[in-house]
Amino acid sequence: MNRFSELDVAAWREDGFAIVPGFFPAAELAPVLADYERLYGITGEGEGAAIDRKEPGDIGALGGFRDKQFKNIDTLPYGGSAELDLLSLHPALIAFARSLLGVDDVHLYQSHTWAKYTGETDYDQDFHCDFSNHTLVVPSDDQALRTVDFIIYLTDVTNELGALHYVPRQKADDILGDGRVGAFDPAKQAALKAVELSAASTAGTLVAHSIDTFHRGTNLTQDKGYRFTMTVGYKAAGNDMIAYHAWQQTGNNDWSRIMNGASPEQLCCLGIPEPGHAYWTPRTLKLTRARWPEMDMLPYFAAAGVVP
Ligand SMILES: O=C(O)CCC(=O)C(=O)O
Ligand SMILES: [Fe+2]
């Protein structure tokens, strides 16, 4: 059964944002949460007291981008439990991405963790869109060639714990005009802030957003607070305008939990052809089995009519 509704799909298409509380039940996230606690801990650097930005030169701005905001981020595969490695390929995420983009074949093109801590830095940012490091052009007018960025909340993300703030698409267009140029002008930033909404929600929430929707990170102010999220991006298979990670580049890292635990449908989201595809010949079948001896390759052999 789908974990999202047609209203969520409509909200994403209309506003560029859909917030779905309870998408992931607590039991499903428990092993993942344990991994975050082990990998990152629940305390950051410093005393856990809120830092109120600003470095010299930031005066007048809403916030700024600084390197420390982007600490505690790792890329798939994560070296934790199978649940952690497989969360980005959860069948419910695949189903949601298919519905949002309106295509049958979707690929995972981004997956990273993110742990933020009160006092590590000031996480307050200016309003921005995320597409500049996902495409060298701009997101398409064709919905199928757009992308969806999911943010999975592993912990509660309240306003005191750095909830993302955003402006629905039409409101941003009204303020910035169709060209959306000059968004970093302080007057435009203030106008966006006047109508911003918060994506604050509980652990287990899934936020789906478009990479050309205006939003910003906000600061963690709760004493000793921490916020664990995962960012997961999907695009239509074959959409070469969009990229972020190249999974193949880390092919020598430990992909075993994914290669051995994912279904053919999940593996297809990483660009691995499904059983029955012409790629699978006696040679590619045998060599792939030699590379991943514990992968369940029976469906691939069977569909090719090759005896394992
Ligand atoms: O983590 C968040 O809440 C938003 C951060 C953000 O928008 C960014 O760094 O691009
Ligand atoms: Fe962003």
C-alpha cells in the first residue's frame, strides 16, 4: 500500500513541497537511528549551546553558507547496517518517486546522511534553490525530466532543531518574478521570509521537494539538540541532465549490503539492468556472480535461460 496520497503528489507539483508525516514507521527507522548514533554521536563539537551566527561581514543577511554546516555528511554506501544502506532504496520511496515524476523507471542519483548539532555552527541560511550542483542548466519544464529530493527525518525536526523553511513555488514567483533573478538581494530575501513556511515535523516524516523551490536551513537553538536526516534524490532513468553522485566511482567501497540485500527492482535504481535485459549474457552473468558471490542472481540467470 502506498504511504502517500494523490494530495501529496499534487502538493509537490503545485508548491514544490510535500510533507508526509509518518511515512516511515519508528520500527523501520530504529536500526538506522542506532547507526547514526554510532557513526556521528548525539553531541557535536562545543558545549551544545546555540551559536547565533554571524561572522563579520554577514550583517544584514538572513544567514550565510559556511563549511561547518556541511560537516557530518557521508555518501552511500555508509558502512552501517543493511537497513541504513537500503533505506534510500526503500520500495515506498521508489513508488513515490515514480508517482511524482510520472515515469516507471527511476534512478537514485543522490544519497547522503546529515547530522547537525546545536552549537556546531550557525545553520541559518539564505533562501536558495538546490539545483546548481544537480544540473549544469536548470530543471526542466517537463515533469518527467525534473527530479525529486527527499529528506527523511530520523529524529524530530522542530523549529528549535533546525527545521527547513520554504516558500511555495507560486509565492516565490510572485516575489521574484518569472526569471527568479536577484533572489539574494536583501529586500527579496526579506520578502520571502515574510511568507515562509516551516517543514517542522516528527521523526519518520518524509519531505519531498523540487530542487528549484526556494528554501533555507535554519539554526538549531535547543540546548544540546541534534538533528539526523538523510537526503535522497531520484530522477527518471536516462535523464542525463541531472547527476550528483557517481555510484561507480566508489565501486571498491563496501556495496555488499546493497548488492546482496536489494531486489532486482531496487538494484535497477542504481543502473543495474533488470533480469531479462539484453545486457545479461552468459559472460556478464558469470563475471558479475564472480564479483558478488552472495548476490541473489538466480532471477537474472533464469530470465536469460542460462544455467547458474
Ligand atoms: O538541512 C536543511 O534543513 C536544509 C539545508 C539546505 O537547504 C542546504 O544546505 O541546501
Ligand atoms: Fe538547500
